Amino acid sequence: MGLVNVGSALTPGLHSRMQLLLELVPGEVPVAAHALALSAGVALVILGVYLLRRRRRAWALAVAVLVVAGALNLLKGLDVEEALACWALAVLLVAGRGAFTVVHEDNGWRVPLLRSAAVLGGVLAASIATLLAASHWGTPGLNPGRTLTELGAILTLSPGPVRYRDPFEWVPGAIVVLWTGALATVAWQLFRPLTGPRGLPAGELRPLAQELVTSHGTDTLSFFKLRTDKHHFFDRSHRAFVGFRIETGVLLVSGDPVGPADAMPGLLRDLCGFAEARGLAIGVVGASEEFAELAAGAGLGSFYIGDEAIVELAGFSLEGRAIRKLRQAVNRVRKAGFTAELRSMGELSEVELRELEEVSDRWRGDEPERGFSMAIDGLRGDHLVASLVVVARDPEGAVRGFLHFAPCYGRPVASLGLMRRDRDTLNGLTEYLVVSAIELLRERGVEELSLNFAAFARWLRSPSGVTERTLGRVVTLANPYFQIESLYRFNAKFNPRWQPRYLLYERSPLGFARTGLAAMFAEGQLPSPSRLATRLYERSY
């Protein structure tokens, strides 16, 4: 509708209607109405962008502008069709007002209006200063009245009284660009939504999150919600929570929520309301089949993204021809004099902890820490005290690699949280670490071990139909860049049970694409724009 008004304002009206209009109103009225209709059309185009984002304040202004635009269309040339269209759209917006749910950072109008007035005042002053500075290259010269007339003509894209000579022919176009930027800035000020949480989660919420994980963290990914780079959202009763991060306008949840089953519907309702008020889409990475079914009731679709490899420790053995290559790799490391020990993180001294961190730093090099839903983000923290680590030492006693395992509360299950080794160490050390972990954890009564997540493993292992076979070939081609097939082959060495995980996304035209991109940013598969900007800023200082 904004484009219709712009087009109508820039084209002459019908001669017969104009003649009739001039008998009713003075001749200056259609001229002024044309100029104002152009401004209303531009305003509607900008408002349309924010209406698409469901901003309440944009809805209120759009209704007002449409009513005024309808009147302007009548006054500029008896354009009845455009007027009726504007008013009809205003009625539709009023009827559909419940769809505009995004609230704004400023509760009232006072602050954003003052900011907008400051922006427009500054641009007005800059425009007048530009016209005065270029007046010596314009004909005729400027006076106060002619300056305002010239500025009004430029902003309504109509001929003004002044003609500029080279090299100042650019003045009118520059002023149009300047005011376009000003309008965009004003719109951003007026329609800025309520923001998500900034910085790290509040300290008082961390003990509550840890308590809920200890009480209800039966899922193998529950412990990873305690990462220090995640925010926590609790339901109103504080009986359940999710770990999340906001990436590119998506509230990305890590795995299943934690809490009693009867609190899940209420948590989902509260979370949807929280995201809706801020104009955020909701996505979940690493959801289980059970939670995917529950979230379907909240309007979330699901997409298979891979399998978690679960090793049943009681049935694992290095015997047999099928596991010969793994047995050879483990025996090669054992014969080289390597040893492995299982320790609690709380038992490690500061020196031992630093040794593990040095191995981790050498493994990562200059790359930032990856992971979001299925890994820990460091080796320090009170929540890690009860977790376990399997450390591999060479014959000289130096730490050459380690595996960290997070507890799965309420079940005899451990979940791999970190896998690190020296890059120049003996080939097969990682396999040796996993096998040693299986043997040592089995002695402690652990029955299952969750290994690495294997992306799209089903497409490589047992594809169903032509589509999955084709996708499996695509995944194979992408292996040099994302190591998808390599990780699947590594996990398959231990004969695991495959447990599928899903990406949940809003069922909207761009819901899947937005959530998938946000998940890749969060997991470190692609450089996140926000984190990239932070790293560039840090390097500059």
C-alpha cells in the first residue's frame, strides 16, 4: 500500500477529477496533498517492514497513517480507489491487532519520540547548512524563504526554485539520501523491540539450574545446560528450565528442557510468550524424539540432524574379527607404554588441571572453543566437581590426552563432554582413551556411555529411500569441510546404539533456514557474526 501511494503521488491525477476538486478547494491544497501523500507512502513502506516483524507500535502508527493517507488521496486528486484501499487496510489491521505482539524496549512514547526529534532536528540542520554552503553554485541565490521551499521540493521529489551548477549538482540527491537514512534511524528508534538478556546469566540463577539438573537431569545432554555461556529461562514456578542462546534473531534452546514432566507444558507456554514479546523465533538443537512430539503442540516442526552414539558397557568387548582394527590400535598404544587413569574433577590439583588445559589449548590452537548443546565449555567451575576425566599419560608421565565425562543424574550413564589430545601423539590414542574409559567406567557401575554426536548418521548407515541416499552422498562430499562421515566412522568402531536427535523450528517460510543457520553459528560450524565482531574488537586492542 505504501508503494501504491508513492506511485500515485508521483503521477498526475485524472483531469476531470482534478477540475472537480479545484472547484471545491483552493489550488494549493492538491499540491500540498501530493507532497504529503508521497511522505505517507514512504512511511507506509517503512512501517510495512516492522509490521512484518509484528511490532505493536508499528501497528498503531500504520493505522493512523493509513487513515490520513486515505484523506490525502482524496485531497490530491479525488483518488477514491487509493483512499478506499488505505481505509480498508486500516480496518483489516484493527481487526487483526492481536497478531502484533512484539513489545518495545521503551514502555512509553516519550523517550523514542525525543530521540527521533533529535535525529530529525540534526538532519534538518545539516540539510540547511548544505544548501547554504552550496548557494554560490546555485541560481537564483538563497534566502530564508527560498531555502525552505527548496528543501521541501527536494524531499517531495519535485522541481525546486534553485538550479545547481557543476560541481554541486549532487546536492539534491545527497539530501534525499540523508533524509532516507534519517527515516530509517527514526523507525529503528520507534520500533526497537524488547531485547533479550545481555551478558552472562544472573549468578543467583545458576545454583537453581544446577539443582534442577541434579534432580531431573536424566537426559544425556542435561548437564551441558550448565555451560557458563548459556542463559537460563525458568517457568513461572521455577520447577523447570531451558538453556538457551540468542543467535540471529532465534532463541536457540539446547536439548530438552530440565524439570518434572508435568511442568513442561507450562514452561513451553512461558517460553513462547517470552520469545513472542521480543520478536524472536524459537528453535531447539539436539531435541529427543519425546520432546519433539511435545513441542509439535507448540507449533514447532522437527528435522532429523543426526544420532547420539550410546555404548552399552556390559556388552562391549575387544574380542572378535569385526573389531580387529580397534583392538590393534589400542594394543599399539598400550605397548608404547601409555597408561590411563579415571579421576574425579574435584580430586585434581591445580597443577594437574593446568596440564589438562595445556593439552586442550594445544589441540584447539587459534580456534575458539566449539560446542553448544553437547559439550562443556571449560574445565573449571563448581558444577564440574563431580564429573569424571580419563587421562592418558605417556611413558614419561606427561599428559598426552584426556576425555571428560558429565554425569547423567538418576541413571548409571556418563556423557562425553570433551575430547582432547596432543596432535603429535601416537596414532590410536583417542581409541585407546575411549576403550580405557569404557573399562574404567564399567568398574564404577556405569552401564551406558554417550559418545560423540554423529551428524546425519542414519543417512550414511541405513538410508531410507532415494532422498536419504542422495542426502548421504551430499554429506560424504561435505566431509572434508565438516568431518561428518569421519566422526560417524569413528563412533561406529564401538558398536553403539544410535539415538536420534532433532532440530526443532517454527513452521514459517524461513523458520527452518533461520534455525539451522543459528544452530551452525552456536555450535561453531560457521563463524557467528556477533562473536566474530567481538574477536575483531579484542584483536584491535
